[in-house]
Amino acid sequence: MEIISQELTQELIRITWRNPAFMAIAIALVWLIPQLFIRKIMTKKYERRKIEIQKIKIQKLYPNSPK
């Protein structure tokens, strides 16, 4: 027993995929979502690297003196 008939399903798929607004949104989502994840990862990496470089510069300014 099917809840939605096969013909109705095929018609909905045909109408949806041929709809320019839907396709624009679908393409935008496929394009933007990975970019958001990549940007988040790159930002974290940049911040960690920035702090590391800052620590190195501070160590150069104030070297450990032998006791």
C-alpha cells in the first residue's frame, strides 16, 4: 500500500527539478555549505598559527636567561 502514488511522485520530481528558483537554491546550498565549513576550519587554523607566531616573537624579545 503506497501512501503517495508513483505517478504523483514522478510529477513532483519533474516539477521541482525544472523549477529555476528551486535549482538556484539547490545549487547555492551545494556551493555555500562546504565553503562555510572550509572557512571555519581555515579561520581556526589561522588563529592558531597567529598565536604561535606571536609566542615565537615574544620568546625572541625575552629569551630565557641561563641561571
